Amino acid sequence: MESFCYFCKDKQNNLNRKMPERKNTGVSYETVMRDLNARKFSPIYILMGEESYYIDKISEFIAENVLKPEEKDFNQSIVFGADISAAQIVDSAKGFPMMSEYRVLIVKESQNLKNTEPLEKYFKNPAKSTILVFCHKNGSIDKRKKIIPAALEGGAVVFESKKLYDRELPGFIESYLKKNSATIDSKTAQVIAEHVGADLNRLTSELDKVLISLSDSDRRVTADVVEKEIGVSKEFNTFELRNAIVRRDVFKANQIIKYFDSNPKAGSLFSILPLLFSYFENLMIAYYSPNKMNENAVAEYLELRNGWAAKDYVAGMRNYSGMKTMQIISKIREIDAKSKGLDNPNTSAGDLMKELIFFILH
């Protein structure tokens, strides 16, 4: 979990601790896909980052759409970084297409390539008839290394695929469903986001299950549909637990914890810890908002999408003092450490969850 500065001599240090800013370091997914759909191809694509979903989507589109089916046998190759050398990639990339305008060479798991020096020379003057794609997952190439400037010099598309923040997931869900002619309300989107998490491959797989279940005449994704297709109880889920904690509703929170005890897949300590840590960390930041009781002002300060998204923080400031919020954050850290076995010989995860919820609510 991220650390949080509770006591700073300079108050401005706290005021500046908003959500992390995401710097625009390169081309966007939408831009890459727009150019690919328009058949504006680059000779080199370096697709890298922690989020494999966008890397897969771009490389799959190239594999499926650049060449006609009858051209692929002789002009398309898919290899793996652990099984090929950079020199072999260059030799293949320099080859000419057979009865086709392009050759396509896709290197999956390119992070496993050992020596990339031969690529640097090729990147500066790549073959115009070859589309060379590198899928570098689980991290990004250091932009200070020679390979990135060399690729850019040769006209490469360098795309960095970043994990979405938790606050971005409901918007992603709404957008994904809208593209598939379906609608969802903000609360239900939040429930899905918090139940499934930020793995976009898993998330879109769950959304596809929901989409298949919808009829042509009714494309609304309701809480009932989500409960049936994804298995998220509309009454007893991590989102409703968070809501109960925000409202300081002791009875409802204990109902949900009891349900989790009987249905571990519905919620566990390991799913609620990051959820609660994120909420109370943001709540601590919200206390420094110049206009704490105005939802739109708090939303802007926390860089949330709208005032509706900030209502839980305004409610939280009514129900939890700043000091209590700091104590809760400290307790979450303690429980997190105990869940990993530190200073905890035998307390179960379920008992740790009950201990945490009791501390928060009392």
C-alpha cells in the first residue's frame, strides 16, 4: 500500500497530495486504433506497459486486419522473445513480402529478448514493407535507452499501456458497454469495478458475459443482471459494505460481514483492504479541500469525474473526524501487515476483517 504523509511541517505538502497525475508520455490507444482502421501503418510498433489489455487489442488487430487471409501464410509470423534473437528478427524484417504489400512480424513477450543492439540499427532505417510489432508486457522500456530514440527516428509508434486507476474503472465499464449498445447506471458500474478489479482482460470477459445475456429489446445492465451473470449480490457486496461504512451504518455493515463469512467469494479481507485504504486516504486529502462541504468542489480537488462521485467523501467528513480518519488508515496498515503474517501467529482473515470493521465503526 502507498504511504501517506500525516504530519508535515509545511501545510502545502499536504495540499499538494492529490491523486497522482498521469503524464501524457506518448500516443493514445484511440489514436493508434484510428490510424490502424484507416490503414495508416507504421513500420514499427513498440507496445509496452503494465496493462496487457491494450497491448493485446492492438497486436490482435494488426494480426487480423493488415493482411488478407490468403496473404498470411507467407507474409505473417508470430514469434516469442524467448525463442528468437534480435539478429533473427532483423533478418526476417528485411525480407520482402510475397504477392502482398506488407509483411507482418509480431514479437510477443518481447521483454524476454536478450540483446537488442541489432534492432537499434534497423530501427533507424526500417523496411517500409514490413510491419514489426513488439509486445513488451509487465513493464516499460526505459526511454533513456537507445532503442526508443532509434525507433522514433525510424517512424515507430511507441505506445505505453498503463493500468487504469480505480476511479477510472466505472467510466471504462460505461464506455465499453456503450460501444456494445448497452447502458448501465453509475452505481452498478461501481459495483462491477470493485468486485472484478482493474484487470481489464478479466473485466471485459465479465462484461461480455453480461452483454450476451441481454436481449435486443432491452440493453440495460441492471443490478439484477449483474447478480445473475457475474455473481455479485446487489445487497451484500464490497460496494455496499463501503457505503455502510461511509454512512457509519453499523447494522448493515455487520450484515454484510456475516454474509461474507458464509460466501467468501462475495468479499474477503483481501478485496476490502485496498478499497477501504483508497477511500480513507482520499477522505484525508478531502479535509484539505478549500470548500469541504461542496460536492463539486471536493470532486475537482480529488480529480473525480463529477460531484456525484464526491458525495461519499462529503458524507465521510460528516461521520469521521480528521483524527479518526488518520487512526483508521493506521489500523488498515496494521491489519494488512497481520494478513501477511507479521505479528500474527493464528488470527484468521475473517477475524481480522471483523476487527477492522469494528475499529472503523466505533
